[in-house]
Amino acid sequence: MFMLSNFLLAIAKLLNFVLSAYIWIVIGRAVISWVSADPYNPIVRFLVQATEPLLARIRRMLPIMGGLDLSPMILILAVIFLQSFLVPTLQQFALSLR
């Protein structure tokens, strides 16, 4: 059980890191949408490919706000929710196995 507990704690830490990194990727995507970035730049392409599937889903659910795109903010809030709920829950479960 001790090994499973350590494994789950490691997964929780990794998940927390990945979610934090994704927040910065979404922020980067929002920033490049404000400027006329070169769409063929590899960094720009990565940011778009990493965020567009989720942002497009959110945009479909949101009402039209007159050109104001709130989807990055909603996505960031959703990721923060996952960090605040999923990561501690996984950590507590792992510690309860000890």
C-alpha cells in the first residue's frame, strides 16, 4: 500500500504541474491573440493547437459578447477549479492509503 500511496502522490504533483503549465499556455494564447503574431511561428502554432480544442468548445457555449472573447478566462477558471479539487482529493486519498 505504501508504494501505491507514493505513486498517487507523485501523480498528484505531476497533475498539479501540468495544470499550472496549461494555465500559462492559455495566457500565452490570449496574449498572442491581442497582437498580430506570425501564424507560421512554431511557438504560435503550438499555443493554438494546445488550446483551440477546449477554447472552441467554450466559445460555442458562450453568448456573443460583441467581439469580447471570455473563453480563455473561463478555461483558466476551470483549470484552477481542477487544481483546487482534483489534486488535493488525490493527495488525501493517497495519504489515507498509508
